[in-house]
Amino acid sequence: MAGLLTDLRTEYLGLSLRNPVVASSCGITGSVNGVRQCAEAGAGAVVLQSLFEEQIVAELGGADGAAGAAFPDEARAYLQDLAHSRGPRPYLKLIEDAKRAVDVPIIASVNCTSGDAWTDYASQIEAAGADALELNIALMPVGPDDTAQDIEEAMVSIVRVVRRQTRLPITVKIGPYFTALPNVVSRVIDAGVDGVVLFNRFYQFDVDPVALTPVPGNRYSTSDELQLPLRWVSILSPRVSCDLSLSTGVHTGMDAAKAIVAGAGVVQIASALYTAKIRAISSIISELDAWLSANGYAGVGDARGRFPASGEYRPEELERLQYIKALTQG
């Protein structure tokens, strides 16, 4: 962007980005026009709308294949129709068309729950021209026999299988609900990822108490939700060897600045693209640039990770103290 006061150039997943503001996977990034708008607004990279594993399986399995075995008739028909209109083959074309339309890195995204039926598709994503692959792994334990070890091992297994299928940089987008998150992140790094996205904002669930039906909860994040990923980026950034992307809660340049000084390589925005429209990208970039300049940083690289490096945040000591203070002070 013209008129910048600082150097916002960023390296993420081995890719050169003009700035650390990334358009996250969402409906807007599911079309070439949406990708183009994000790039024109200044996004450093664009993550395409996720392709769901079920869409791939529906196309591969057909009515009598894996999808037919896994889903009731109505769901199966819906997924097969979705696979036809927005499934694996159209997705490859989206990658190709997006690469031709813009000059920023294009990151493909697969929302997956297993590594069984679809992973050969990763090589096709690479062949279509994607610059990287984001694995949006959404595993929800619902049975009393589901253990934390099972969930973690399933996630690591997915990464291992996909890593064998492609040379693309891989990042994994995970949720915050792990007992020992640093260990989980270390394990997926060992399995071959180049980056971790913190965090996946799971579907927000609500209930209609009269109709007794599920209804969507709050669809969009707010800046108040930044605190959780901010904590974990601050803890992990000095301790892990991969790139960290902060997702959920970034709506302003100040939000982005907090993420950067905590150690995030990039920030991903989605909700802001809906609540403030595409112009949110340029606003966040301009505000981040102005903040860096006002605080004496020549560029985003100078500010990255300064908070945990300062020694002011010692989670093993301070987290417990802050918890006690919060509960004992009026």
C-alpha cells in the first residue's frame, strides 16, 4: 500500500507477504471476485473458503460410497449436491483462477476430520497452484469413550498423512480445547507442519427452547475474543519452531499490534470482513502501520515477539497470580 510509514513485509510459511494481514477462510474468499477484493484492499495473503472433507468424500464415494455410509439420506443428498456445485473439481478451478487474478499468496483450506479418504486430493491442490495448504481440523469429542489421547492422535495422524502427499507448506488450524496445548502444538510440528493457526472459532450453538431446534449462535467474533489466542501466542511463540497465525478477535490495527508483539507471524481476519466490510483490511493495515511508527518500530519484524522477549510475561508465575487477584479484588 502506498504511503506506509514502516516496513510491513512478512515471511509466513516460507512465503513473502507484503504485510501480516491475511484474509481468513470464509464465504467471501470462496469466489475469485472476493479474493480479488481482498487483495485489492491490501491483504498480504488470502486463505480460500474451506473445502469440507465431506464434499470430497461425497464426490469420491457417490450415493453408495463412503458418503452414503456415513450420512442419512437428506444429508447425503445435500453433500452430493454441494460436491457437484462447490466440491473438489470446482475448488481446483477456484485455486487456478485466484492465482491468475491476484499477485498475493493463495492458501487452500480443507476442513477435515480424518485422513482416510481424501488425502490424495492434497497433491491435486498443489498441482492447481496453491502456495500453501491450511488444514482446518475440527474434531469434536461427544462420546464418553472418546479420550483426549484419541483426539490428539487423530489430528497428528491427519497431518502425517497429508505431509506425505504434498510438498506444499502446511499449516494446521486448531481449537483451544486441549489440556496441554503446547504439547499438542509440538506434536503437530513433529508431524510436519510449517505453521499453526490459533484458533479455530467453532460453530456457535444456540437452542430455540420452544421449537426445540438448534439455531446459530453469534456468527461473528469481537475484539473481546482476542484475549484467548493472545495468551497462547505469547506462551508458544518463544517455545516453538513454527510460524504462528493468530485468528479470532482481530478487528482493529491495535488488535493486530497486540498479536504481533505477542509473537504472531500474521493475523487472520474473517468476521471483520462482514461487520466492517472489505475495507477492514486496509483500515487494519493503516492503523497497524501508524502504531508501529508511533512506537518507534521501523517495521513489523522489529515488533514481533517483543512482549514475551521482554521478560514481563512469565506465564508459569503470573497466570496463577493474576487469577488470584481477579477473584479476590472487588
